[in-house]
Amino acid sequence: MCIANQSDSIDEELVCIDSLLHHLKENLGYLDVLVEREQNDPPDFWVTVSGQKFAAEVTSIVNDQAYIGLCENLESAVFDASKSNNYLNGKYALIFARRPDIAKRGSKRWKTVVSTATEFVATTQHLSSSDEHLIHEDDDGKLSIKKISNIGATIGRFGPMIFKWEGEAEAELLYLIQEAILKKRSSLQKGKVQNQCSGIILLFYDAYGFCDISDVHRLLQESSGYEWFHSVFWAASFTDRPNNLSPDTPGRVGAFLHSKNPEWCRSKR
């Protein structure tokens, strides 16, 4: 089954549900898996596994640590593209003013940002320095690039200004998980979705794909209310595999953090 995606932006729900289906089929060995998108959510999807119908609800998790990781990935992508094309001559800086929206890795907008920055490096490679060049701007901030000097061959990063101790970052993630559990449960109960199926699967979408799944599993155990769901699934990092439900968007790997079916929490393959 293929669900087309007509937008340039990533459909997080489709990426997340595709990750779930891939895990059920390829890692757990369930071949009879069907998915249907619900137009009047909740839930977001209906998933049938070996004849058993489940509701599937997707929620996105975005934390500051993940945003920093995405900025670092962008820096690396521009460096790699500039280096591989022999454009990199001198020291450059990607400048994050406040917190601009950075496109998801693998999306068309991400590739456009990398391409724009790389083209700037190419056109300024013989200059000793340059003025700041705007790449992207929105209501939350702006992203620019500037050549600092003609010494060396590096691309650095100024900003974004977000500082958190490790314990603070974990506390933030725990708060986001707990809030999502409570809000989704309330919405699903109001719609009496639990009466229409064998159980509800809560799918977390790690927006930037940087959270360590072992840390997330531990933090889920510290939250409350997750046992109400039949299963909790985490769509984690991006992968090179194709997205079967939405070919224009990237695929992801994932794993169950909790399930009333013990078989779902361990891989058969």
C-alpha cells in the first residue's frame, strides 16, 4: 500500500507509521499488516496486524538538544558537500540568529539549504572574506553564512544559543513525553476510540532523530499513564531504506518501548 505525499515538507505521520509497519514486518515477522488513514481523527491511523485492529496515534517530540544536533548535522553536510567538490578554501561560519526553523534531514528544503550554502562557498572560495549571506529567515530567527578568512579549510557554527546540563535535557524530554501521554490519552478517551479496536498504539516521532532510544525507554518508565496504551513505539533515526507508504519522504527505524504483547518488544530477526 502506498500513500502519496504531495507536499514538499515531510509528513511526519506517514514517516512514523511507515517505521512501525517496517518494524512489524521486517523485524518481528508479521506479514499480514494493513494500514488505513483516518480522515476524522483521532486516531491518525487504523493498523490491522494478523486480523487484529489497532488505533494508531502519532505525536511529535521536539527538544532543544535535538535541535542542536540538527544544526551540527547541517554544518557537517555543508562541509562535506563543499569539501567533496573542492570548493572549501578558508574558514566559514554558519550563523544561527535565535532559533530559525531548520528543515528535516532528507527533505527537499534541507537539500536546498545545503545546496545554497555550498554554492556560496564555491563563489567565495577565492575571496579573503565576505559579508554575511542570508540562507533562510522565518519568524523564529535566521540562518546565514559568512567567510571569515582564507586560512585553512573549515566550516564552523555560531549559535544557536541554547545551554542545558545533561540532567536538564533529560528533564525536558521526560516532560515532553509525559505531556504527550496525557494529552493523547485525553483526546482518545473523549472520542471513545478504545471501544472501536483491540488497543491503541501511541507512536512518538523523534522530530530530529537525535534522542538515544535507550534513554527514551528509561524515561518512559519514569512517566505515568503510558500503560493505558496497548503499545508505545518510538520512530527514531533516519535510515537509507525507502519509505514504502510515502516514497517521497525518508524512512526511519524504530522500536517498541512498551507493549502488552511481549513479542512486540523483542525482535525475531
